[in-house]
Amino acid sequence: MPNISISISTILVWCFSLLLINSPSFSAGGTYETDRLALLAIKSQLHDPSGVTSSWNNAINLCQWMGVSCGHRHQRVTELDLSNQRIGGVLSPYVGNLSFLRYINLADNGFHGEIPQEIGNLLRLKKLALPNNSFSGTIPTNLSRCSNLIHFHVSNNKLEGQIPKEIGNLLKLQTLAVNDNYLTGQLPDSVGNLSDLEVIRIMGNSLGGKIPSTLGLLRNLVSLNVAENKFSGMFPRSICNISSLELIQLALNRFSGNLPFDIVVNLPNLRALAIGGNNFFGSIPYSLSNASNLELLDLSVNQFKGNVSIDFSSLKNLLWLNLEQNNLGTGTATDLDFVTFLTNCSSLKALSLADNQFGGELPHSIANLSSTVINFGIGRNQISGTIPPGIRNLVNLIGFGAEENQLHGTIPDAIGELKNLQKLCMFRNFLQGRIPSGLGNLTKLANLELSSNSLQGNIPSSLGNCQNLMSITASQNKLTGALPYQLLSITTLSLYLDLSNNLLNGSLPLQVGHLKNLVILDISSNQFSGVIPVTLSTCVCLEYLDISSNSFHGVIPLSLSFLKSIKELNVSSNNLSGQIPEFLKNLSVLEFLSLSYNHFEGEVPTKGVFSNKTKISLQGNMKLCGGIDELHLPSCPSKGSRKPKIILLKVLIPVAVSSLILSSCLTIVYARKRRSAQKFVDTSPMEKQFPMVSYAELSKGTGEFSSSNMIGQGSFGYVYKGTLGEDEMIVAVKVINLKYKGASRSFVAECEALRNIRHRNLIKIITICSSTDFKGADFKAFVFEYMENGSLKDWLHQSDDQVEVCKLSLIQRVNIAIDVASAMEYLHHHCQPPMVHGDLKPSNVLLDHDMVAHVCDFGLAKFLSDHQFDTAVNAPSSSIGLKGTVGYVAPEYGMGSEASMTGDVYSFGILLLEIFTGRRPIDAVFNEGHSLHEFAKTALPEKVMEIVDPSLLIEVMTNNFMIREDKRVKTEECLNAIIRTGVLCSMESPFKRMDMRDVVAKLCHTRETFLGRRGSIPSGVGNLTKLASLDLGSNILQGNIPSSLGNCQNLNMFNAYQNKLTEYLDISINSFHSIISLSLGFLKSIKELNVSRNNLFDRIPKFLENLSFLEFLNLSYNHFKDEVSTKGASRSFVAECEALRNILLCAECRIKRIK
């Protein structure tokens, strides 16, 4: 018995020890085996598409595992570095078992979930770096146990709650970086205990209250950045004695009061003081003259007043001085005396004095400012005098703003020597003389604003050389002569061209049609004559057109019906005549129309803009009649007796009857012939799935396939715009050219592809036609949903002879890229079987009315077999005719490799680079030895802004001449991330390319960072009872889906793809009739439901069984748990949804299928 007792005791002790070793809370002691098991537990929670942790196995020593470092003495894990590896998932609490760990670096990945409390078990930890992820929850209080922690970096995550007061126990901490999260509360007083602290970065949160005075105890503090929070109170006086401080950043808070008079006396090392965007007032302390190391001084957007008394001659290192938007100056002659002292700042780059009360003459000493100055702004003051010719010395000047002052004299010719100038603003002054022809030398000029002066003479034709101009204003001057056609050749003009209130004459040149990107055109109140040029119709981006108060004659040309974006149209006070064109009532976005004081006659329409009296102006046209009653116009005369109509009907009715009989006979003959021809043709599954349409219907709907209706050319045929059905639905008809070699196989391939796919970013098929034409020849065609905005190719590369569209903005390009990537991700990972597109390029990406991208043309598509899945196979291809398009096709295809997902990824990478650089992969510049991939790769990371499409640079320009640094940085970071993604996707080796799942995640994260769109779905959406479609995809929406959505009884499509929505699925929603719900409700008429990539969890609700019209259901990348049956209506909703063609439950949905 004793032996038995001993054995049982031994077993119990052994089991207890094993339990401790495998517990995530066990960290004391441990062994090599403890570390191995902990790392494997961490690996089990990761999504690692690049296979970084593939070496984490039993075959090799863990100290040789990728990202793992061990100590030499004990062979225990001391460092875990998985930074920038595109890894996702959650950080396992087993990390707390790595008791010898000193460094953790998981930066720049896709981790989510909470930071485990078990981190507090790592008593040896010195560095914890988790920035640029999606960690949520609060900062763990147990972190205070890591008494050796030196660096704590968790910036740019989704952390909430307060900064724990326990952080004051980390007495060795040198870096505290928690910026760009959602932290609230106050900065705890206990931070003052961190005597070794050097860096505090807490900007970009919602922290408030006062800065604790205990910060004055931090004698080693070098950098303090609390910008973009809600801090209040006076300037924190306690920090003024920290002699080690180099940076103080308090911008964009709620601080107020006077600055301490001795603010920098005890800060000899201060290099940056940025306190803009607060409520500070009083005078600027003279003691700032002692900050001899100061490089940046930003006091903008406050309420400072009085003279600027700083002696800048001692601030020789000053780079940036921003005093704009205060009340500085007294309006006297000495206000700008301090500018002369700035001539000693030999490295000065930016100087803004705009939006103040400065008076006196503009000092000619500005000519002696450093040649390094790139931005100089004095706008919106009371400055007089002339612009000195010596301004030519500022050879690097990019922006010069002197608007809304009292400057007089002429515009000096010397400005034409500033070859780097991009923005020149001098409107609302008293400038005289001519516009210098030398301005034509400023080939980088983007904005020219000269309005409200007294300029005279002709507009110089040399301005046509400024081919980067995006806006020109020269209104309210005394300019004369004709409008030079060279000015109208600047196709980059996209914001506005305002020449109103001058003395310009002659006709409006036909070249105005070149301004295809222009939004605002105003030439009102001049002396223009002639007819309105029909070429205006190609200015399809025009939203505001004002040609009023001129001498135009003739009619309003019918071609202006193409101006679908027009919001305001003013042609008043001219000599126009004729009837009011009917197309004006069809301009759906037209908000105001002025036809007054012309010679229009006839009936006034009653629909469209004419249905609202407040939106039209018709006075001064004496021969108008009809219209809505509120206009009080005379009735129009009768249009004639009924007798001619009766005679006409007597003729037409017999003719119509005869035609009907003849048509019936022809139909019977045709039907028999068709059935005979099809006896030898098997009906494909595609033809069974969709209702067939006849050749006759398509011929009629496309005007007998008229060339005027041809809108594109695909791999094996032509695409026509047409109408279909009684409701004349606009469609796109893709006619297969069966004479082309391989066209039949292309038709079959596309049939198979379209039969198996359904996604919001793939082209939607309406029906097909497989028949014979009127000559008995075989005819095959697809009928697709019409994409109103054409192809991506048309938007990226606009030819001179096409009706041009507007340039795509940065966010539009990002959205299109995500749309295309989402489509490819669906084909690769959610399609059964997986599919390769094979020919991804701009012409195969179509844009609908809302600029949502749809991938089309599956003529080269191929389904993958099991051995090909997710690989790039090097064996010769067995697919017949797989070609692709030169420039987009993966290099391994040229060596006979099979179609693969990585081949599509390559094509997407090239497409992505083309979208953002505006360069085709086959451009002449990419000759032998060069490629678009290499072109982009060599620009990373510093020179990305030099290779992107120049039209994107407009997005970093603002109304103020100063470039907003925060927006510029965000734009640059966004473009860097996208170009890097394009480069990684287009690597020569297929094994080095990204996975499309990671591409989607990366692009969405990039957009999230750039836009920062957050929040929840408002409950008020339930008031939209007529809502049929709700698309909230790819945002950062959080919280619950509102129950009020159940009121939307007409809803048939809901998409919440890629958000952060969290909530249980509520089965009680069955009380909403004909509603399906994700938690709260939809209608039985729902056809598409996509809530993938959220944090939804719990069971799939049984009420989904009632969705008889549901065609597409995507629940992937969530946390559902359930059993999904494919048998028996009583056991699963799948069997009940008879219309369901696609259901996606993969990835993080923990679903068990029952066969």
C-alpha cells in the first residue's frame, strides 16, 4: 500500500507540473520545452500567408526558427521579431510563458484582438513594439510588472480606455508611444515617476484635462507630443524647466491663455515648438529670440496679437515659421520690420504670415531671404507697396500667396523666372498693367489666381505652355482681346477657369472642347459673340457653366445634352433664340437654369428642373408660353384639329394589322429553322440557367448592331450598347466573333465562368443568346449589366478624340483597386472550384454609375484543379490558348507555365501600378531592361511622389498656399503603401508575390489609415422605408447593426463587407415579416447579403431558412459556429433558400459541414 500511495502521489505531482508548464499564466522558471510549446501555441493563432513561421516545427532547433533569437547561455528565447511580415491573427496569451523574453517586435502587421494580460509575466522584457496593427481593448494593467521595460510602442492601433496609472511603475521606461489610438481620460500623474523617460508620443487620441504638473520631474525628456487631443488649460509651465527638451508639440488641442514670458529661457536644446490650433492669446514672448537651436516655430490658428518682436537674426537654424490665422500686426508701417531679420535664417524653407492684421509696405528685403524658401505667404492682410523684382532670387519657390492685400504696381516679369513655382495667388489687390508673358515659362504652375485687380491688355497666349495648370482665375479685371485658343489646350484644367467681368471679345474658340476635366467655366459679363460652340459637349465634367451677359446668338446646341454633370447653367442676357431644348429637362442633376433676357419662344417644358419655379429664371423672353402654373405664362396655342389625326389613323391601322400578320408568319418560319439548327447542339448549363434572348431582340435593341452603338472590343468580339425588354433596360451586348480562332472556346469558357460566380465586383450577366442570325449563321452573345462610366482604361488614358471624363481622385483610385482586388480574392479563394481570370487589365475593369469597379471578360478564365490550387506550377500549360495581354501577363506564362493565381496577382500588381502612376506597362519609356515594376521599385520609398500621376498632387493643395503637412504626409504614406503593394504583387518570381487575401487586407488598411472613417450605422437608417440597396462595404464601422433596419421593407441588397461590426445574431428578428437579419433585420425579398470580414459570432440564425429569393450569402471571415447541413429543409437554411447560388462560410467562420 505505501508503494501504491507513493506512485499515486508521484503521478499527481507530475500532472500538476505538466499543467503548470502548459498554462499561459505560468512564467516563472520554465525550460526549453516551455518556450517551444509557447511558440507553437502562438503560431496556432496566426494567419501567416508568407509562411514566415513555417520553420516553427520539430525538425530544427527553435533558436533557428525565423524571427526567434535565443540566449547563448541557457538557449532560451530572448527575442521575438515578426515585424513587417504581413502576419495576422491574435497574440496568444502563451507569450507570457517565454520568461526569458527581452524584445517583442510585431510592428507593421495585421494583428487584432486584445494585448494579453500575460505580457505582465515577462519580467525581463525591455522592448514591446506593436505599432501599426489592429490591437483593440485596453492597455493591460499587468504591464506594470515588466519592471525592466524600456520601450513601449503601441501606436496606430485601436486601443481604447485610459492610460493606466500603473504605467508609473515602469521606472526604466524611456519611450512611451501610444499615439493614434482611441484612448480617453487624462494623462496620469504617475507618469512623473518615470525619471528615465525621453519620449512621450500620445498624439491622435481623445485624451483631455490638463497636462499634469508632474511632467516637470522628467529631467531626461527630449520629445513631448500631445497633439490632436482634447487637452485644455494654460501652457504647461512645468515643462519649461526641462532643459533636455527638443520638441514640444501641443497643436490641435484646447489650450488657452498667455504663453509664459520666459517660455524657452531654460530650454536651450529646443528645436521645435508647435502649438498651432489652440486658443492662446496675448503677445508672442520676446524670449523666443533666445531659442538659438529652433528649427520649427508654429503658432498658427490662435489669437495672438500685437507686433512680432522676436529677433530672428539669432535663429539661424530656423526652417519653418508659421504665424498664420492670428491677429498679429497693428496695420502700421513697422509691422513687417521683423522680416528683414529673417534674411539671416539661411535654411528657411517656409514662411506664412497669412490671415493677420499686418500693415505697411512689403519689404523689398524679401529678395534677400534664403534661396531655400519654397513657400511664402502673406495673404489676407493689409500690406501695401509693390512686389520687388528681386523676388527672382527665391529660385526654389513653389508657392507665393499675396492675395487680399493692397499691393499696387505691376506683376514683375521676374516672377516668370521662378521655374519651380506651382501656385501664384495675387487676387484682390490693386495690381495694374499686363499679365507678363513670362508666366508661360512656369511649366510647373498648377494654380494661377489674379482676379479682382486692374490688369489690362490681352491674356498672353504663352500661358498655353503651362500644361500643368489646374485652375485659372482672372475675373474682375480689364482684360481685352480674344480668348487665346492656346489657353484652352491645357487639358489639366480641372478645377475652374474664371475670366468673368472683363472686356474679352470675339467668339468662344472651338478648342474649349479640350477642357474635358473642367468643373467650372465662367466667362460671363464680357463681350463674347458668335454661337455657342458644339464642342462644349465634350466638357463632360462641367458642373457650373456661366456664359451670361455676352452677345452669343443662335440656339442652344443639342450636343450640350451630353453635359450630364451640369448643376448650374446660366446663358442669360445674350441674343439666343429658338425653342427651349427638350433635353434640358432630362439633365437629372441640374439645380439652377437661367435662360432670362434672350429671345426664346414656344412652350416651356414642365418636367425636370422646369417643375420647380425657384430653380429656373425665364424673364425677358416675351414669346414663351405654357410651363407650370406658378410661372403665370400664357397658354400655348392649339396644335390643330383632330381631323388630320383621324385620317392618319385610318391609314395606319390597316398597315399595322398587315404588318402584324406578316411578322407572325416570319416568326413561325424562323422558330422552325432555329429548332432545326439546334437539334445538333447541346444546351449548355449556362443556357439552362439564364433565360435566352433572341437574335431579333438584340438586333433591334442595338440598332442592328450599329457602329454608333459599339462601345468596346473584347478578346473575342465586340460590345454594343443597347436596350432590352419592354422597360427598355439599358444593357451591354457582347457579341462573340465566331470567325476569330478560339472564339468558340472563349464563349464556352466564359459561360462556365459566369455560371459559377457572383460577386458585387464582377460583371453581372443578365442573359445570353445562342442562336442564328437572319442569314442562318451561328450567333452567340452575352447580355451584361450596362456600366455607365465605361472602362478603367478610358479614365486612365484619355485620347484627344474621345469624349473625355474627369481625372480620378486618389480615393477613387484606392476604391477601384480594392474593388478589383476583392473580385480577384473571390475568384481565387471563395469560388468553387477556384478560378484564374487570365487577362486582368484596365480595359477589363468597368465602372458603374457609382464608380464601383466590376471585373469583366472571362474569355481566358480557367478553373484550377486540386494540384494547382494557390500555386504557380512550372509544368507546361494544358490550357489551350491561354495568352493574356502583353505587359500584364506573368513572365512565367511565357515559359509555358500553367495558369495560376500568382499569374493573376502579377497582372493585378501591374494594374495597380498603372492606376497610380498613369503609365502603361508597354509605354515607350519601358524599353529593354526597364519595366513598370522596376520604375516603381526604384522610387520606393523617398521618390514615390515623383512617379505618381501628376493629377493626384492636387489633393495636397489647399486654399491656403501653404501645403498642409498632415495631408501631404498622409497622402505620401498612402501612395507609398500602394506602390509597395504593386511592386510586391509584380515580382518576377511567382513565389515572392502576395496572396490576394493579403492584398485586400493591406489596401483596406491603407485606405483606413488615409481616411480614418469610423463610427456606427445610425439608427435613423430605419426611416428610409423605400431603401432597396444599402452598401456600407470597406469602412471602419463598429458596434451593432441597428434593429430599425427592419423597417426597410423594400431592402433587397445589404453589404457590410470589411467593417468592425460586432453583435450576436438575434433570432428574435423573425418577428419582422419578410425580413432577414444580421442581428436585426432584412426583407424576404433580399437577394444579396454580404457581411464578411467583420467580428460577428454565435450561431447562424434559423430564420435564414425563409429567404427564398436569396442568391448570394457571404458570411466569411467572421466567428460563427454552427453545423451547416446540405440535407433536409428542417436542418439547414441552405435547403430552404431555393434561389441560393453561392454561399461563403470559409476562413475564420468555425463551421462544421454535415454531409
